[in-house]
Amino acid sequence: MNILEVNRLNKYFREPAKFHVLKNLNFEVRKGVLTSITGKSGSGKSTLLYLLSTMDTDFEGSIRISGEELNGRDNQWLAGFRNRHIGFVFQFHYLLPEFSVLQNVMLPALKLALHTKEETEHRAMTLLNLLGVANQSNKRASLLSGGQQQRVAIARALINEPSIVIGDEPTGNLDTRNTAIVIELFRELCREKGQTMLMVTHDKDFARHSDHVIHLVDGEISRE
């Protein structure tokens, strides 16, 4: 089953002059697979990530996530779709430092309001336990180590049971030990939970441990 389908995707920058950034991209991402997008700076990785995450809507072609076409949708529809179907993990965790770990994880689910507060808290604690930081749940996020904060950010990305988790250099701010932990966590989430994950990375170890690698060169797919 494909979670993501990209067909004839083209992206142009129009200022200061028209520039063809992404050139007729075609690829699929299957459910339960860890996929890395690699390439040198300027290859189009970040541009592609913004399109797939619905943050940029100016493109030609087709992007479908969980069977839903994203092209032509208005911002209100896309905001609701993001909350339900897409989780985000970034190089910097973007946790709210004055909030507890538990509160940070619960926030996206409270916003979506599909469950009671008690159910949401239970689901958040289950994720924190899975990611090995349940014993930090009542601490302020600012008091955690970098590796712990990134694991909390992963729990936050998973709280709404998204169709796909999209990340930008999720291990770029971590040391070697914590990078290895996060890679194994991602692989376990794909294997055991059927979670689909798509990550932009410069980390060769991360890419090597992925199930699927999409390598970009000058806005085109060089190899998969």
C-alpha cells in the first residue's frame, strides 16, 4: 500500500528570475517504510520537503498522501489535513521549554480534539514509554538532554497517529550515540508499528539504515 505518490512534480522559483527547481519527479513511498531523501545542498531536498509537508502549495503535478490529492486544495483544508495525517520531526526539536514533556506531547492531540484529555494523556504516556523517556514526563522540556528532547519531539509527531512522519535532518543536532538511538527508534516504529517515515538527511549512516533512499541531483532523482 502506498502512503505517498508523487507524479510529474515540477517546482519553479519565480524571483528574481524563473528557475526550475524540481524536474518531473515520480516516486512512491509504501506504508511502514523508512525513506531517506539525500543529495548535496542545492539539490532540491528542502524544497521537496516543503511541498510534501503542504507548507508550499505552488507546484505543478500531483502529490497524493493517503489517497488524497494535495494540488489545488485551499489553506484551511490543508491545515486540517496536516493535523490529521502528517507528523513533523526537525533538526531542532521546537519543544515549548516552559511546558512539561507530557504537555508538549499532548498539545497536537488536544488541538485536534478527537479524544478526551484523559485518553490523550494515556496515549502520550504510552509513546513516551515506547521512546524511553516516560520517567521524564513531568519535567520541563528545557531540562532534558538533546537526545531526550528529540525523542520527546518524535513522540509529539506520533501522537495523532499520522499517515506519515516527515523530518528535516532529525539527527543533525545529535551526537553519534543519540543518532544511533534515533535511527533504531525509527526502524522499530516502521517494523513494529507500521509507521511510515520520510526524512531529509545528510547523514550517511541514517541513509544506509533506511529501507528506501531517494537521491536528488540538481532537482532530479538520480537513483532510488
